[in-house]
Amino acid sequence: QNANPTVYAVDSSGTERKKESDNAADEDNDDVDPFDALEVFEMLRHLNDPEHPLTLEQLKVMTLDNIVVNDVDSHVKVQFTPTIPHCSMATLIGLCIRVKLLRSLPKRFKVDIRITPGAHITEDASNQSNTHMLINLHNLTFIPIYVVNKQLNDKERVAAALENAHLLNVVDKCIANTDG
């Protein structure tokens, strides 16, 4: 837990640029609108942090620079940076990002979600010491970062997590009011 996170100023210029782009796209509805990193960022920037009454953008957990979109190959890569090493909420934050994109992106996109390299002490799969792991919220065990990344990108594990009514409720609260 991070009892005192740093809060950053947010820039709304991306929203204005997106609105101008949307207005231009409305004039030609026959074409499939291309997706770019800014559009994905706009979907994610207002997600609520599960621990604080702040957005992921305000905490710099989510930044435009950490989103890559390959529209031609229908692939989106999102990296997020927990506010502190060993953040116990990292898996939940990643799950919120996954669910928001599942609900918002066209089905053609493959989404890859990862913790930003260097955001934690190590992501080295060969280093299994407890100082290099996240805490599993369910049974208070430690989870290596590479395992968290793998879980966030495993469809079956994500589906199983979302079968948990309490967890789904928390995810829905983090996503609430993020459209528009």
C-alpha cells in the first residue's frame, strides 16, 4: 500500500485533440476509424485507483508514452507503473485496465498488458527472492512480477477472476464513469 502517493497534474489537451478527430471522422462514416495510442489512453486515463480517490493518470500509473497501438495488426500494448515497488494493487490495476479495454475496444484487437519494465526492483524470472515480488491479495503470498504479467494476459485466468463477485464489483467501481 502507498499511504501517501504523489499526485501529478493532468493535461486535458489529449481530450480536445480526440474530440476534433472524432468530429472529422463523423463526416466519413464508411471507413473503419483507425485507433492510435491517444485513443486508447483516453479510454484508460480516468480509471480510478482501487486504493485512492484519484485516477491512474493523476498517479502516473497510466501515461500516453506507455501505450503502443499497431492498428494494422490489431494489437495494443499497455504498460502501467504502480506507484511503489511491491504494490499490492498491481494485479487489480492490471485487471481493471484489461476489463476496460475488453469492454471498449473492437473485438479485433489483441491486448497485451504489462507492468512497466523497471517499475519494480526486478522482473527477472530466475530471481525468486521475496524482495522481488508482489503480494497476492487473496492469500498474502508473494508473486513474481513475471507471473503477474502472465496472469494479466491469460484469458482463462482473467475470466476466472471476474467470476469472483467481490473482485468484479471492485473492478466495476474502478471503471465507473470513465466513458466520456
